[in-house]
Amino acid sequence: MSFYTAAKAQEDNIVPPFTQESAQAKLKINESVWNTRDPEKIAMLYGPDAEWRDRTNLIKGRAAIIAYLKEKFAKEADFKTSKEVWGAKLSKNAIRFEDEWRDTNTGQWYHSYGVEVVLFDDEGIIIERYASINDKPIKARERSL
């Protein structure tokens, strides 16, 4: 069984209503899947009709999520994320995250900070994700993730 398959099976057992602890456990699995940088695997964390707002992009559905992530990871090389639950209530989580990545066109490194709010269905699948993200140019030696 691959890491992804094992992580997904474990994540599937964590469903709303969330406590701070169960939300953090689910988020750590989510973080691990995001760090694979595999658009198809990441998209499976989201419902077939999931809605996203990511920066200024409005995205709806897994196919659109996959297309968006392929474009994102083509531009954002060496992407890595770290996430922390700031609050969990029923089927909603507020998450603080930071990403680091290198722009494939310029070689410039970035540290991105943000907050996302996610809404889960009864089976623990994310159906809405709204993210506000700010990018800060950094030097390679300033990387922290």
C-alpha cells in the first residue's frame, strides 16, 4: 500500500463534527498529500463539485482543480507547504499555512503566507476552499520549510 493510499484511508475515517485534535489530524494528512505535488492526488481531497477561491482564481470541480494545480506546480517548483488549524467548528476549519516555492521562470524563491477556510461534507471531503495568500520574495538561504 502506497503512502498516499494509506494516508487517504486514514483521512477518510476523520469526519465532522471536528474537534481541534481531529481537525489537526486530518490537516496533517492533507498537508502530506499537498506536499506530493501530484494534482490528481490533491484533487481527491476535494469533492467532485468543490469550489475554490485561490488568490484571484475561482475554480469549480475536480477537473478544474487538477488543471489549476498542474499550472501552479509548473510555475511553482520545489513547492512545500506547512499547515496549522487555527479553529475547528463542526464541518468548518480555519487554517493558517505557509508555502515555499521557486518561480520556474525567474528562479526567485517565495514564501507565501495565507489563511484558508474549508467546509467539509458529512463524509469528510472538502467541498469549499477559500484562500487568501500573500507572496514574499526571499533569498534561497532564507527558506525555512
